[in-house]
Amino acid sequence: MPSLLAVPHFDSYDTLLYKTNPTIQELIHLLSNNERSLNSYLQSINNQFQDSVESVNSVATVISNLLLKAEDVGFTISGGVNPRTLIVDLNLRASNGLFVAGTSNRIQSIGGTTLGSGGQVSVVDIDPSYVGQESITVVGNIHTGTWTAGDITVPLGNSGQRVRTTGRLLSLTFPTPLGNSIGTTESTFISFILPANSLSQDGQSITIYTSGHFASNGNDKRVRINLLNTPLLDSGIVTLNNTDWVSTLQLVRINTTHISTSSVFLSTNTSIVKNTSNLTILDLTLNTLQVTLTGSSPTTGAANDVLVSLGIMDYAS
């Protein structure tokens, strides 16, 4: 085997003399700053061993704790207590540098490392145009940018509210009270649609509070709260004159197809209690529930005999 050539003289590697764990970037910097000496040394290796049948893998030189090793194709340079190795082989023949490639709109790479003429080591960072991805499930403080999401829970009818463990689902006040229309049929004051599966567990309930006023006349008047077409609260026909009224209805889920209710209607010299047990209804998990507050002038058909000023619905688990 031919004798090894003399160690090449590197003009600038003092900064690595006492480093036991040089980085890839430092190795690249060393090669870049000593291009001429390194090229001359490698050319000499090539000239000396080009006719030899032995593998050039056997050619290795240690320079200040840096192992420079000629391979069958290209070379490696490594060193450090925990060695880091730079490999230059056929993969770089079509390129004059080492580069880090990013992903459009996600990861950007700025700069490159050119073996022949030095260069800037690539900087990898989040692309400024990156808008996030669906797999992000934990969100901290949102300061700027665009954030979209679906409903957190089921929306409750036309109230614009959301189902909560306990709390108010609907609160309506009317500065100008609503009155029944002309005619003897019921006029709907408040209509509330409870989405399917809103009462998802046995024992969950909703409570409705309403209040209003009866007109100053002796006409027949009536207030109802209906579930579909079933009256759950009914004042009956009253002839109360110029007086306030209030009502309360509690609806409790027994199971998916049964509910129980309890209601109280109060006005001057009037107190009506109505309890409904185990009322059969459509499957709560699959069907909506429509609860309506109505008023009427069932005999004379006069407008505004029944007035409504407040409607509240609460939910409890």
C-alpha cells in the first residue's frame, strides 16, 4: 500500500483545536475556509492511489482531533467526544451546497451551506403564511390571526344560546307587552324549539317562567303553555279585569319517551296547579320538542285581552 501523504496545512482551524464536539456547521466552515489546501490534498490522494487496487477507504488522517477519511466515493470528516460526521458523496454531485428544504405555507428555509464558496447555514422557521392545521386540539391565548370552530354544544332553537349544565337558556322581556291577535283562537307569544337530545339524561329538566297582564274588561281570557298540542299549563277561562298574572312550568325527563310536568298559574284570587305524570312523547334523542306560550280571547275574540311582558327558560341537569 502506498505511504500516506503529508498532512495538509489548514490556514484556519484554530477555533476547533480545543473543541471536543464540533457541529456540522463548524466542520462545513472549516472546509470552506481551507478549500485550496483541501482540494490540493484530495487531488494528491487521487493521483497517488488512482492505479491502486486497494480501496481508498484505508486512507485516513487525523488533524487536531478531526478525522478526515477518503472513501471510495467522496470523503467524510468527523470528530468530537460524541462524533458528528459530515459525508460528501455522489448525492452532492449535482449540487454545489447543502440545503434544507421547507414545505410551502408551513415550514420555510432561508439560506444554504455551499461547500465550495461558504455560505449561510439554513434557518428553519414557521412559514409566515402558515394558518394552522386541523390536528391542533389544544388552544392557548389567541391574540391575532383567524380562528374558526363549530358549535361547542347543541344550539337551542331560536334562542341563540347553548346547552349548559345549569343556567338560563332564554330570557325575553318586552318593553311593549305582546298581545293576542283578533279572533278566538290562541295566539303564540313565545315559541321555543328544544333540539333533539337536549335532555339527554333521565332527571334533566327545563323550567319556564312567564308573566303578563289581563286587559281592563270583563272578557273571557286564557293563558296556556303547550308541548306540541298538549297543554301543560292552562289558566282555564277567566274574566279577570286589569290585573297581573304569572306562571311557572317545570318539565322533567323520565326516560327517552316520557316526561312529567308540574305547573302553577297565579293571578288575583286565582291559583291553578296542574301536574302531568309520565306523559308519552316522541323519542327525545331523535326528535325536537316545541314549547309554546299562548294567549286568547276565547269568547269575544278581542285583541290584546291577554298581554305578555316576560319569558324565561332555565335548564338543569
